[in-house]
Amino acid sequence: MSDSGTEPARPERDLTPGPTVLFGFNLAKIADHGEDSDPILRDGPDLGLIGVFDGMGGAGGTVYETPDGSRTGAYLASRIARDVVEERMLDLLEPNWNLKGEAAAQDLQRSVKRALEVRLAELKAPTSRLRSKLLRALPTTMAVIALQRARRSGSTWVGHVFWSGDSRAYAFLPTGARQLSTDDLRDSGDAMANLHADSVVSNAMSADTEFHVNYRRVELEAPFLLGCATDGCFGYVPSPMHFEHLVLGPLPEARSVDAWSQRVQSAISAVTGDDAAMSMMGVGMDFPGFQSLLAGRVSELEQQFIDPLDGLRRAVEDAEQGLQAAREGYATGTAELWGRYKPDYERHLQPGPLSPGEQEGAGDPAVPDGAAGGSSDGGAAEDEGEPGPDTPARPDWASVSTSAPEVTP
């Protein structure tokens, strides 16, 4: 209170910073042939826009001739959709106007569909004779976050999340990562299940099939990080927890935003089997502030999730190595013991020279000297049917009657 009894005017509270930390990248497995497009990364004091697009190589593998050379439909689709969505969102996203998310989603669907159809007609591709429900003309996924400040002087922001397919939108907070989009998969599961399932994308942008653009509105309190990523970024790690650690782990020790981005790219390149694109945006504080803010989360992740999971994985690997060693030992030991046992076991099965005892009995063992049929007189004894002096008597088998006995009534 002043001496006059009136309270002096309070200075207006400093505006919470808008987007301050930004990076994006597009990692192609084959240079100049990656089917992910470059990400969208736009910012302003009260606005933000990030997005990724993943051309679907399996469904869009048809090759078209273009002025830039041969390109797959997936390559073309991701770039067409990216350019259209960026242009439309820059028109729709205004700092002084609350974006109508559902209407914007419909606008994006119509605009992208029309652009893909026009481009397909321009390509003048012959109609394929191969019919498959999995084939698409110019197919791509999309994940986009459009950001608006909820109140001009506040720290609350509204995230408008748009997506088609299985590219994802994320928020990274001191309390953990949050997935903001839902994977469009035929056999949908949670994020952990989807890492180990090979389900077909059930909804994606394309020129020749119907699709829709999903929409979700979320409110976020600054500071926070936002990210959009294609499945090449998160689809080859052991768990969603590992993906969060992949993104945040390098942050506390990075010397700059570019250094952080490079370390994230290196970590993804080391594990991915696909093209990978990502766009990241930090809102509410500068880079050193985010380093301090999220250092505790990185430690918590490592202690509560990453180290235990990695320990379990190593136990499985050790068991598998032990099992393999045991199998090899079993095979070696079995061969050795069989080698010792086999010679006697197969003594009479293998051809070879006779032993001395066997050579003494050489000749015709079935007809000894003096037996019937062995004399020089033509075998008279055999003809007469009389046994020789040294031949045991044999029964008169002919005298055995085989007729049934008579029965007297």
C-alpha cells in the first residue's frame, strides 16, 4: 500500500515462453529413396506445428516415372500429403482464433484426398492387373500436432492432434511420456502389444480408397515437449519405455539442441529397420531448463524400467546361450559315446576279414563230412531213407496223421 492508500498497479505477468526448442530429421535407409517425407516444424510465439508422414512402401510399392526419376507411390504420397497439410494448417491455425478441430480434420481429409487423386491422374499409370486388398495408390500415414496457447497470458496450451495410420504423436512431461494418437491397426492392441504384432494398417491416406483423419484435443501445461514420429523411430525398441529413454536419455548431457538431435538419430539408426522421421518441439522454457527439468525423469526411467527390463532380457539371452551350449555339449558327448559303443554293436553288420576262429570252420558249415549228400557213392543212404551210424534218428514225420479222428456216435 502507498501512503495515499491506493495499491500501485501490478506489472503484467511475463508471458510463458512459446516454442523454444525445436529439431527434426528424416533418416532414409537408402539415400534419396526414403519413403518418409521431411517433417513439418513450424513455430511462433503463440503457435506451433509439427508433423510426420510415412509413405507405406508395402502397399505403395508401385513405381512411377517422374521428372526426378523412378519413384514409388509411397515416396510420392508422403511428400504430397506433407505439403498439402502444412499449407492448410498454416491457413487454419490463427493465434486469435480457437481452431475447430473436427472441421479441420475434415478439411485435411478432403484436401489430401483431392491432391493425391490429381497426382495419380497426372502419373498416367496403367491399371494394375494384380488385385489385392493390401495394395494402395499413393498411400501414406500422418501424425500432426497443431499447438495454440489457450489464453494469451497463460501457460496452458491446446494441442490439436490429427493422424491417419500408425505414425504417432507424443507429449513428454516430467511425469512421463504420453501417447496422444491411437494406432490405426486392424488388430489393435496397446503400445507394447503392437511392438510384437504384425498387424495391417486399417486407415491411411491414399488416392484410391476412403480414409479419415482422426482428431483429439488435449490441454497441456507448460513446460512440455511434443513429438511426432514415424514407426521407424519407435517400432524397433523393446518397449515404449525404451522409446521414451531413447528420446530423453541423451538430453541432460547434450551440449546443444543439435547435439541432442544427433544423439537421438544415432540411437534410432542403430536399431531401426526402416526409414525414420521425427519432429520435436519444446514449449515453456529454454534448452538448459529442459535439461534440468527432465534429468530426474531420465534417472527414474533407468532405475524403475530400463535397468529391470534390460536385466530380464539379459537373463533370457544368458539362458538361451546356456541352452545352446548344452545342446552343443549333448551333441558332442553323444557322438563320443556312440563312437565307443558302435564297433562292438555293429560287429556283425560290417563286411570285413574273418577272425581266426571263423576261418577254421570255413567250408560248408551246413553239410559236415560224412553227412548225407556228402559221400562219393551218390548218397545211397539218403535214397534208402536210413540214418547213418553217426546221424541221430529223426522222427517219421510222414507217419503223423493230419486227418481228424473218427467220432463214434
